[in-house]
Amino acid sequence: MKDAYDLKKELKILKSIRGSGTELISIYVPPGFPISDEVARLRSEYGQASNIKSKTTRLNVQNAIERIIQYLKVYREVPQNGLAVFCGNVSNVQSKTDIELYSMNVPQPLKSNIYRCDSTFLLEPIEAMAESTDNYALLVMDGREATLAILKGTEIVIDKNIKSFAHQKVHKGGQSAARYDRAIGESIDDYYKSIADAVNDLFLKWNFKLKGLVVGGPGPSKENFVKAKNLNYQIKVLGVFDTGYTDETVGLNELLEKAKSLLSQQQAIIERTTMEKFLNEVSHNGLAVYGYQKVKDALFRSNVSKLLISEDAELYNVSYKCSNCGVEFTKLEKGNQRETQHECGGALSVTNEKDAIEELIDIADKNGIETLFISSDSQYGKELLLGFDGVGALLKYRN
């Protein structure tokens, strides 16, 4: 989860940057795209930038493009998931120029080659990936075939294709109608069991960490499959949808489109139920703690079942030194709050600064403890941020 936190933190920084004109450049390079072609495109944009009327904006854009070109020369080929680079003048002082370049580790493969020059960075493609961190199983099926896949964020990865041989294996011949119908029914049951086995194996391979199964397809087969109850009891069927296709591309994409609102609600449901449990435990002095130090102590004792972090929490361990008495100390600070004067009257200077939230997530990752980010848009999320400094934990046992 540390990677997810780092991504959210980088996005927050980039989102706060505003250019004085259309001089902030965003480029997205998909995997497999030749670096030389991207450099050629940027050189073309450099030439077109000479038409910008404002001299300051023109120079800032051209300097940013040149900075990106030099950066791209470091790469022999585009990384596995693609490249996202942001560059431009980030100075808040109009008379001062500060060209900065930011490069991000893309969590999922980029699909488009994009160049944009604007007063803000183009972040929507990566924001969509950051919002979709949960993994789900997708199944599209009818009476003849089924396709099983994993939804990893915004990426669909095919796991298995299953075909039914019910009608090929069963021939009416001289059988009675009852025996023929029974044979057909048995072959359909075998088909449903083979699909269920594939789904069960997939969830087992993921240690049942997939959030649930979404089923789609034309006709009644999908409902009959779910009713057959061959799935492992730990697998939650989140929804069943009518789709026109069962293939790897159209069928799965159609299912994803129809289930979009359902999947977006799942994270909100998880957040709500987890926060309700946390608040209940806190009110009864039960299996929950909050605040940086208490949560850190619980993490070191491996007594945390789930770490709760507000998406807007900002806590830093800031080290200070007094210019007068020379004393050094470290204090937990929120956001941009920083001490400027010591109690002796001397001026304080910052000697070191560490992200306290990142530290907690790092400890949780090393100990295999789940971290759940809580959106501050909800009432529960606001309560975690304002009432508990944005940090809480559900415990395994009482101290």
C-alpha cells in the first residue's frame, strides 16, 4: 500500500500546481511506443511553441519541452506500464522562473499517447488508476461458453476461457425423452461445476483477497449458475447483469460498464462498515486505537488487523535545532505547521523532516497488515481526519 500512498501524495502535489499561463506540459507514453518517436513529436511541439505571443510563456514552454527531451534520453525503451512526465514553470513569483520535472510510476498500463500544454497538469488518467485499487473477478457466460477475468484497477486481465460440451456429448439417438433430458441436465451441471472450479481456483490463487465476483451474460444461464451454489462460501457474488456477449473484449467491457456504479459503491460500503466498527470499538474502549504513537506501537507489536488512514491526513516528524541554546528535538506536526521559536527565545531551524503516515504504512506492509484509505468526503472520513488526526487501527487483541 506504500506505492498507493506515494501515488496519492504525488497526485496531491501535482494537483496543487498552477501555471501563470498555458505552460505546464503533461505527456503520457504507452508501453511499446518508440522513445525516438516521442522525442520527434516533442521537437515538433517545440517548433510550434515559437508561435506563442507571450515571450515569457514561449520560453517557459520551450524550456520545459527541452527538459523533457533530455529526460527521455535516459530511457532506451518505455517502461512496462508506460511513462507519465509532467514539466513546467512552478514558480509562484511572476518575475522568477522555476522549471521542474516530475515523473511518476504508472500503476497500470497506459492506453494512449498524450501531449497537453495547459495551466494545470493533466492528471485524470492516473487519478482513475489511483481510485481503482481493489481487484474483482469478472465472469461473462451463456450456455455454451464462459470467460473469467480479473479487474485490476482499470485493467481487465483474462484468466480462463471455458466451453460447454453439453450438446456435443449428448445425442438423442434411441434414448427416451426423460433419459435424454436427464443427460442434458447432467452435462449442464458439469459445465456449471467447471466454471465454479475455475472461479474457486482464481480466488484461492489470490488468497481470497479479491473483493467479489460480478457475473454477466445473455439468457438465464448466469442466474442458473449462481443458483447452483457451487462456489466457495467465501466468494461474494456482488451482482448479476444482462449483457449481449460473452467474449474477451466486448462481453467483459459491456459487463464492466453495467457494473460501474456497483463497483464504485463497494469501496464506500467497505469504508462505512470498517469505520462503524472502528468507532464502536473506540466508544467501548475495545479493539481499536488512534493517533500516530499508539497506532505505531500497536504495529510494532503486530497487534493490528487493519490500519486506517485518511486520504487527507498529513503528519510529519519534524526535527528542530535552536540557534540560541543548541537544543535539538523532534515533534509531530500536522500539515505545514512548523515551529519558528524555541521557549528560550532562540530561532528554530528544521534539520530533518519525515512523513509519519508513510512510516506507518511501511511498517504495515512489512508485517502483511492491510491498510485501508478512508475518503474524507464522507461523514465518517471527516470524523477520522478531524477527531483522530487521520490515523486509526483495528486491533487483534486487547493490550
